[in-house]
Amino acid sequence: MAINFSEEAIAAGARRCKACAVLAIDVRMLQRWKKELQEENKLEDQRKVAAAERDTPFATPQPISNNFLPAEASISTKRGR
């Protein structure tokens, strides 16, 4: 839909960057959409696919350790004299 509106505005004499600004999309995004339509003849949202493929080290909860100091640096309960 945005591709149709932008193409109509460009055909009427508007610049591509101004047409995209009115639609609140980036010129590069419009270029990607047009490329996808030409290659696959369909347009799909790839954000969820990309997020699933991304390596997320914090996706699984990690156990929290209470041992923040090394064993030799721990505070003694006895007073040194």
C-alpha cells in the first residue's frame, strides 16, 4: 500500500524522499520493499524471523551467584590481632 502511494506521488512530481517522509518511512525501506516484491512477488514482515535467528545470550535466565568475591578476598569474621 505504501509502495502504491509513494509511486503515485512520485509520478505526480514529488521527490522520493518527500513522499517517504509523508508516509513516515525511510527511502531505504521503500527500496527494500520494492526489491522483495520483484524477487519473491510477495511482501512479508521479516522482523520476527530475524529476531528468531539472532543469537540472544540473555534469552534464557542465568542463575545469579551470591559469591561476588574470590575465596581469598572474602572478609573474615575474626578480628586480626
